Amino acid sequence: MSARIEDIAGEVLGRAGDARRFLIGIAGPPGSGKSTMADNLAAALKAKGESAAVLPMDGFHMDNAILIERGLLARKGIPETFDVRGFLDIIRAVRRADQEVLAPVFDRSRELAIASARPIDPKDRFIIVEGNYLLFTQGKWAELDGIFDFSIMLAPPIEVLEERLWARWRGYNLDEEAASAKVYGNDLPNGRLILENRRPADVTLEIALA
């Protein structure tokens, strides 16, 4: 566990006080390490005797059939390709902490979301939400403003994102042409959009977490 994660866990605990439910939002471009940080922060909080759960935004990808119908499949991952209303409903339900919430998860190997695959127990004190657009200032995403008790922005340099995204798509056995289309035709433009249209975070890290 890195010292930085431990520091953030300590800051989160200080902010939370005696709150029964505390929402943490981790935002950043594709390839910035949001999932890794969410898992590590959850582990750090659990090591301190707290209950924590991770809720990824990726489960709210629209189905490929809808994206094909709308001509958006090649741009999967842009703000318009998520079920933002469904995401907002789930986040608000999670914030109330009055019942179990079942959230979808995204299976990247199959490029599809699986409904009701991530249970969030009302007894889980810390909920770590991670996703591209949690601090995005445009469209319905702006309705997330004020919903998180603590926010983290991962904002590594574009060249670092580029390297990590190439590694990601090669890891899925894409050839050079297909990987290039993913990196330069979609992920990096999305990354720039996210970095240029974000609300201030409580913590901003200009690194990419492995």
C-alpha cells in the first residue's frame, strides 16, 4: 500500500467523522488508474477496521445494440454513451443508505454490462465510486455536483495516458490498427474532454496508478 493511499485514507476518516454513509468519488480519464486506486483505498480503509465497497461507473455503459442504432459504437465511452439517469438514481439510492442497492458491473472482455451484479450493503460505511465523468461539468453529469463527500481527480500527463492505453488494448489482443483506433479515435479525445471540463477535487494526483 503506497504512503499516498494511506494519507488519503487518513484524510477521508478525518472528514467522515461519525457519518453513517460517506461517498468518495474518484474521477479521471481512461487509463489513469481509477479502478486500482478505488480498490487500494477500499483495502486501506478496511485495514483500519472500516467497511468499504467499490461502485464502478462503467456498469452504466449503454448496450452495444443501442450504440449501433445511434451510430455511437466507435465512440463508446463518451458522455452520451452512458445511462446517466440510471447512474444518478443508483448513486442517490446509495447515498440514502436505507436499503441494499444492486448495481451493474461492466465486463470488458465481453464489452457488456451485467445487471444487479454488485451489491452495496446499507452497513457499508464508505462507498468508493470510480468513473470518468464524476467531476464532469457538462450535461446531466453536472447533477453529481455536491453528491460526493470527498473527491479525487487523477490527472496524469497525456503522454502517460497514451502509453497506458496502448498497453491496455494490446492486452486484449487487438492488432495495431484496432488499438490505434481505440487510443487516438476515442480514449485520448475522451481523456482531454474530461481534463478540460472538470470541477475542482479535494485531492488531485498528476500520476497514473498501475
